[in-house]
Amino acid sequence: MRAVPANRYFVFFSIAVVGCLLDLATKSWIFGRLGQVPGPPWWMWDGVVGFQTNLNEGALFGMGQGMVALFTGLSLLAVVGILSWLFVAGAARDWVLTVALGCVTAGIFGNLYDRMGFPGLQWTAGYPNHAPGDAVYAVRDWILVMIGDWPWPTFNIADSMLVCGAIMLVGHAVLFQPQNDEKSEQEASPGDA
């Protein structure tokens, strides 16, 4: 098995670290500006795109509210799987997989940071199931997009990185054939040419 080129490590970890830091910086900035209690949106494009803070204790579209320990465990397991696939099994030899999984890893760590309570937020009055002053173990969301009159669930840069990485993975699976399949087909039928 060929070794993974050193530049793939650089690309993967650069995307993962820069993406995560961008996510955390934007969350810190917008929550510092708007506060953690959802208020009226700060519109960038009136009625279409704006900023509104929200705390999400669940996962995609708010599913699984309150299952913080489960999502934390799954996130850590996913990172171990990604690192193993890329750098032990050698999938990092593929540029698309390296970039896609760098994006996914950035998203995982950006949201995991929040989910583990590292921002140091505390629940305030008015949140059901939480006493004021309890530590917040929830993802900070802040990007609001309206689809007509319907608000798409708020999201953040980490969510965007996860989605972009997932789209790249699906595109790669659909559009690219593994090189080993092509070689074995050519070797199996040398007289058909």
C-alpha cells in the first residue's frame, strides 16, 4: 500500500482547523453582539437572510433535543473513523475525500466545542427544562434564512462545513469510480481491446 502524501495531511488539517476557528469566531462575535436569547432578526437582506441567535441541544433540524451525551459520543467516534479512513486506510491519497472530510471534521469540532459547554454560557430565565444559571450544553446557531414565509432552522458555519463535506462525499461516490476497479477490469479482459 502506498503512503499518504505529506501534503494531504497539511490540506486536511488546514481545512479542519481553519474551518473550526472560523466557526467559533463567528459564533462568539454574533452571540456577543446579539446575546443568547433569541430576539428579532438582524436582517442583511430584509425578510430573506439575517442573523438570529439560537441554542440547539439537538442535531440536524433540532432533532434529538437533549441527547447531548449521545451526539458528543457519535462526534468523537466519527472523528476517529475519519482519521483512520484517511490516514490508516489511505483514503487521503484522494484529493476530494481529503477536502470533503476536512470540511466534515471542521464542522464536527465546531459544534462539539459548543455541545461540551466550552463557551461557558448559562441558561437564563424563560428556557423550559433549564434553571437559570445552569451550564449550556448546546450548539450556538445564528444564520437565519427565510424560504418564503417559512424560516429555515437557524444554522452556523460548522453546519455549513458539514453539509458541504457531505455533498462532496455524495458527489464523489456518484461520479468517481475507484481506480482499483478500472485496473481490475482492464486486467480481466486484455483481449477485448
